[in-house]
Amino acid sequence: MDILQVLNNLRLLVVDDDADTLELIRFIFEQHNAQVSSTVSTTEAFRVIRLWKPDILISDIAMPIEDGCSFIRKVRSLKQQEGQIPAIALTALAAQEKLALNGGFSTYMVKPFNPDDLVKLVANLALQKSFTLSPAAYD
């Protein structure tokens, strides 16, 4: 399966307090036919997770009202399927990598990021998720 197939109609939720980052990520993934919901608020993001059920979450770590690590802990406390959403931490500080992984993120990407690298990372997480959830994976 190629990247275009994996990203086609993938539901991606992006949480970042920087509007430029949100727009960039939205643009990148809409070019690959993904469905993107973006917000600057973890409160709104939590609501989106409950109602829209995204396939992948991308969240900044350093946000003013609630940081990404606190947010991902709340997400992980949700019932099984909602709480197990693959999540990528965006961080401007390489030192936050361990914090992100220990906090509950699946992986991380350091800002500024290469768009192609982010696309590959999201596609890989989506593939892992589809193999984990697919009944065919158990045959």
C-alpha cells in the first residue's frame, strides 16, 4: 500500500497554538486527500476526538493553557478505542522528546519539520493502526 492510499480519507486532528503551523499541516495533508480538523485549543480537540473520531492526532507540546503532555494523558484516559489514537508530539525542543514519549505520545517530530518526513510518519502510524485493528491481521 502506498502513501497516497494510506492517507486518502484519513482523519487527522492537529492541535497547535501557532496558526501558521496549523495551516501548513492542513495544506500538506489535504494535498494527500486526508480529512483535517485543526484547533488551537485542547478543550476543542478533546471534543473533536469524542465526536469525530480521528485516526491520527498531531499535537504541539508547548501550548499556553494546557500543554500537550497533559492533553495526551486525558486522551489516553478515554475508553479503549478513543484513547488509543496514535499521537505525534510536535516539539521545538529536542529535550522534550523523552517527555513526549513518557507522557503517552506514540512518537514525536521536532520543529521545524520536513513536510515529507511528517507525511511518512503519519502514513506509518496509520498503517500500524490499520494492521492492529484489521481482522485480516489475525488470519
